[in-house]
Amino acid sequence: MNRVRIAVAAVLLLSLTTTLTVGADRPARATDAVREPAVEHIAPGVDYQLFTLRTGHGPSRVHLVTVDLRHAGVGAGLLHAGTVTDRASVSAMAEKQGAVAAINGDFFNMTEGEHPGIAATGSASGAAVLHGQPLKGAVPRSQRFGWKMPADASGEDVLGVGPDGRARTARLPLNGQLRTAQRSLALGGLNQYALPEGSIGVFTPDWGSASRARAACGTDRQRSAPCTRDTFEVTVRDGRVATTAATPGSGPIPAGSLVLLGREQGAQALRALTPGTPVSVDYRLGSTGDVPFDFALGAYPLLKDQVPLPGLDEVTAEPRTAAALADDGHLLRLVATDGREGTATGLTVAELARFLASLKCDEGLFLDGGASTTLVTRDPATDRLTVRNTLDHGQQRRVPNGIAVYQR
């Protein structure tokens, strides 16, 4: 079995006209993949390809957009719906932002059946950077949505593009402080739908109008754990405490204001702040000395140094979304697979990683799949956006973010 897989992997690295068949209870074998058509030019430096992969569980159609970030005028950015808690279809966001191609992004807080009476926020799980500025932090690992992460993975993993125009991956922990004349307190969250136990989170106007109550639900070990009743909220305006409240609020946060929400020990610390108290808040994503990002969004690592990570699922085939980088970050690859509709079966996570390795990607990351999987490109002849993959029930799911490709 292992000798066959090694041989197949070698073939994959030599040619994109072969693929790997893998099932939970089936042997691996190499079969032909059909490329249809070879290359379609979306814009200078942006190309689209369609692959039909024959797997042990049936055929899978894979849609690939390759972005040459060295090409003049080509760039990538965060596809977003306006605020952290807003959602929109990939097509709507791509149209609004003038993208020539776009794909859906991070897993997100779509439903909240685990906490009756608490509304889902619609916000993404991972960290995000927009126009070089921190947009949101990553929720605690246990509070993330999506597939089970490998033991050495982190909920803080992101993929993005830096000021040098190269794609890269990193881990972006939140580093922030709340300071008063008497003390300094570490921040545990930035515009997040879940805060660590005992922490203080900051919410800015970028959060949107959704209720902040979900941020006090779950624990550092279990997402479905009950919401704590030990909360306290402080609104800061012009550097001073403006108002306080015993429960999390909702509604838009005005420009020039921010909200501090504490749970457990964090709530106790905030209760010492009274209206008029001077406070300062500062934060950043990443550690001192890290290479900055122009944009970034949360994702799950799949591939490192062209090798799939251990422990990836070999069983469940679904529509998948991924992003990967090659050629030292100069090439960005966006991948969406069909599944659930028609004859296409989708891919397992392990198959997705091996497909990225066959494209000689150095690193690959897994994004939200299933009904969220959406890849769009702009027709250069008509200037209209077209959804390339087969959608679940023919409908685009409203999502909080994604990756946009531009040609200016």
C-alpha cells in the first residue's frame, strides 16, 4: 500500500494529467485526469483551469484559479461584506469590490443551536487583516467551527499577502492591552464571537450591529458549554469610560467609540471602571518583528514544504475550498471542488492536500467547504462574474469573507 502511494506521488509531481484514487477501504491507484480546457485567461496574470479527477469514490471536478502576483497590476485582498458580522454571497462581494476572481474564506459562526436564546453572529472564526490593519482576532481553538484540527495546529493560522506582494502563511496571536492609571490588563479578544474564559475583549465599529452575547458562551475546552452570567461591559468614548452595563449589548458601535466586554475575572476587573475613568486600548495581530500583511484570513494548514500534513481525513468526500502558495509565494492558487450535486463526489481533505502537492504548492490551507464553497471569475468579454463550481442546491451561501483577486 505505502509503495503504491509513494509511486503515485512521484507521478503526480511529474505531471498534472494523473491523480490519486483513495478511499477509506480501497487501495490507491493512479488513473487519468482530464483537463478541460487547458487554460482560460481571466485577466493578465490570472488563469482558470478545470480538472476532472477520477477517485476511488467517483469523479471529482476541481476548479483552479492561478494568480501570478509578480504580474503588473495583479493583487489579492480580503473579500468582505462590510463589517465582521455582515455576510453576503461571494458574487455580491466580488462585484462590489471589482474583483476579477474570488473565493469564499474562513469557517464562521453560522448557527447557534448549542446555546438556546443566543443569536449567531455570522462572524469568522480566525484572525483577519484588512488593508494592513487588524480586523479581528482568532477565537479560542475549542470554539472554532470546521473540521477537527491536528494536535499541533493552531486556531491562529492565516494565509495572506504582504506589502511585498508575496503570499505567505503565519500565526497571528492577538497582543493587546487595556491601560488605566492604576493597572494594565491583557486583552483576550478583538471583534470575536467567543472570548477566552476570564478575559476582556474589545469590539470596534468594525464588529457591526450583532449582539455581543455569544462572546461569553462556551469555554476554553468546549464550544457547547453554557454561557456565563458573570459579564460586564464598558463603552469607551474619546479615551474615557462613557457607560457601563451588566450584560452584553448589541447595535452599531459609533465611530470614535469601542466596547470592552469582560467575562468572569475580566468582568470583575471592568467593574472597577466608572464613567469618566481615563483608559487607553492598543492591540496588534502577530508578534513584534513579524512581516506584516496587507490582508489575511483564518485557515487550516494542509500542506507544508509540498508534503501533506499527517492525520488528514481520508474518508469523507465533500465540496472543498482551499488556497495555496507556490514559487516562494509568487503564485497564489485558489481551489474549489464540486460535490453533493450531480455526479461529482468532492474530495476528502487528504485528497485535497495531495492535489495541491501535485501542483507543486509549497503550502496549502483548507477553507470553509460544503455549501459555502464558491469560486467566481469575471468574463473578460462581458465583464460579468460567473460561478465556476456547482453550488449546493444551486444557491450561493452568504459568507463573511473570502479572497479577492484584482487586476488593475
